[in-house]
Amino acid sequence: MSVKDILAHIAWFEREMIGLLHQRTLAGSDLWNLPSDERNAVIFQLNRRRSLQDIRQEAEAVFNNYLGN
């Protein structure tokens, strides 16, 4: 996996975790129901055609949302 792919995965997990923290439940994306390897494969496919710039912007937005900025 490339740096872009890893960053896309981190952004996805952090976005999901923010949602879970806000809801304070175990609800979230249906991807959480998949085994880790399958979930990672789906996340890869969902993000593989996105640009590094787009993924970096999403990662920054997710991070800033978590910090409340």
C-alpha cells in the first residue's frame, strides 16, 4: 500500500471513531461488521482513484473535527 492508501485508511478509521464518540454507541459504518482484512480491502477500493491531495484534505478535516476546530 502506498502512503496515500495508508492515509485514506487512517482518515476512514478516525472519521468512524469520531462518529462513534459523538453517538456514544457501537453504531457506525457497516464496514465494521467485516473482518479487518475485508474491511481494509473495501476501504482501499473506495479510495484508490482519489488523489493524494483529496485524501490529505479529508484527513486534515477529520483531525480538525476531532479537535473541535
